[in-house]
Amino acid sequence: MTGKVSSDTGFLSLLVMGEITGAHGLEGNIKVRSFAQAPDLFAPGSRVFVSSGTRADAQPFVIDHCVSYKKGLLMRLAGIKDRDMADALMGKQILVPRSRLPEPEENAWYWEDLYGLTVTDEVSGDLGTIDTIFSTGAHDILVVKNKDRELLIPMHRQFVMSVDIENARVVTRLPEGYDTGL
């Protein structure tokens, strides 16, 4: 799975593909934690959007420069000319139009496509809907909510039997004794 959260700007469907983690140097460079698996997504000349997480505030930028840096990327956005401007972007998300992303491989999904899907266990029945997803490095974890209850399910073929985007359903087979709160 790739991606994180979504936002829309006008008619463009945008997916979060990175997070600005800080400024670097004095000339407006930013450090970015990338969620992207497509290496050309942040190529110089590419258009991205920067947002604080709300749907209405995504601002377009063109990437002037981008290189690998430590565990992320070092990037310069057109118009960001000094450290103060770069510092103001800290903590914001970098979004790209969905149309620029490759189709997911078989048995892979963008996180955005999973949010809101109903999770049904083969034994326990309906568990709730996918509210958020996070990565542990080893697996992605589905955070399933049902009223005030929250259930964490590893997105692993041992637990997730099927994902049906068209019918908005994920079927799980949780191990015996797994506390679903039901």
C-alpha cells in the first residue's frame, strides 16, 4: 500500500505522498519524508500541492530540485527562497494528483481507497469501518472504528482475506481469541 490521506482541490483528486519535516540550510530547501514508491513522482518540474491537511488550503508548487537525503528527500520548491519560508512549511503535507500515480499492483491498494470500507470478520461479523491506517515498517495497520471502539488489524494476508473496493468491503479472518470487543 502507498499513500496516506487525501484531499481535493477543485476537480483534482489529490493524495498525500509526503510530509515536510523541516528546513535545510538558508536557501529555502525543505526536508521531506516521502510516502511515494514511484521514484519520478518528485522529479524537478513536477507540480505538487502543499497543504496543512484541510481540503481548501492546498497550494500549488513546482519542484525546482529534489535529491535523496538521509532517510528522505531534500527538495526545493519554486518560490520558497529562504529558511523562514521553508520553516513556515514544516509539518505540512505534500500532495500529488492521483492521475500521476501508477495503478496499484495486484493485491495492493492506495490507503485512500480503503478509508471508509466496512470490515467484516468471517466469525465475528461486522467490525466497523476503516478510519485510518498507519505503517509499522513490517505491516500497515488498519484502524477500524465502530462507535467508540477501535480495533487494530494488521494488513497481512494471514488476517485480511479479501478487499473488495467496488462493494466497499474488507473480509478478515482474525485468530481465535482475538479481542474484537464484540
